[in-house]
Amino acid sequence: MPRDRKQKLDGLQFEWDGIRKDLDSDHWDQMFFELSQYRVINGHTNVQPWAAEPRVCELLAWCNIQRHNYANLWAGRCSPLTENQIRQLNQLGFDWTLPSADSNVQDSDEEWAARLELLRQFKQHHGDTNVPRNHEALGAWVDAQRIALKNMLEGAPARPGQPRMTWERFSRLEALGFEFAVRGSLSSDGEAQKVSHKSQ
């Protein structure tokens, strides 16, 4: 890095140690252990931002760094996050969704999983996931998943009544062959009127 840029960052009191800590596997392991303990005590890994203790605030910051690193990985950008670290966090039930202002407005995982099962049954019967918009149980839901993914990728908060999208949900839909970007609309029989593209 050019010296003048480093001096400008130093002038802004840029935290160089934070970068080195995040790349240090011992520090990562220590923070992961603290997150594990937080889960034992609280029953979840959603570290609360209003916690006053400095150590909990540091844990929250670390969690958000992991979310950003994961998002960078999915976007094809450089990320220090390893497959093993992702696996460890998934085993804890870590929510990869970046925090939003409306994070209290969320649909339940049970309800979402029930709809996914309906979509799986639809695919078994029809051979694809091209649910027509007038389908009573799934029409609005599949559209909402596309909107939720778009909001997540753009960092936009979910609107009241809209489901959230997480990387886990994205992966489960993608594994089912769900088409996230559908050009044109689907007719009442589920046929695409224009060319559709499967998610990359």
C-alpha cells in the first residue's frame, strides 16, 4: 500500500489490528468458542446489538464480519472464510443474514420449511418449480422468495409481511432447482411466456 494512503487511514484512526485479528485462526477459534458459549446461555447465536458488555459487543462485530466475509465469498470476491469455518458456524445454527432495520419482521423457519416441502411436492408432480402465479398455496410465496433474495443481495431491509432470505434458504431453493430470475410471467398452467434463467 502506498505510504500516503496508509497515512490517510492512520489519520482516520483505522484499526489495523482488527484486520490481522480476523485473519488469525487462533483469534477466530476464540471468538467461535465465545459464540458457542453465547448459544449455550441464550439458546441462539443472534448476538443482541444492545448488549452493554464490551465483550458481547466485540462478539457481535465478529459475527457481522463473518456475514460480510460469507457474502463476499458468494459474490466471488476475496474472503478469508474457510469451508471448515462455514461448516462450524452452520453446525451452531448461525444466521448468515446481514442485519437490517426490520430484522424483527421475519417469517418462522417452520413455516418456510413447510412451504419448501410443498414446492418439492410440486416439482415431483410437475417436473419443475415453475409455479403459476395463481397457485393457491405457492404462487405468492415463490414470488416473495425472489423479492427476498433481491433485497438481501442489495442490502435492503425486508418490508413488513415479506419473508427474509438467508444463504441457507437460498442454497436449499437452489438445490431444488428453483429459478430465481424468471423473465416474463408464468401462465396459469405454469409455462413461462419468455425465456427463464436458472440461478447461477
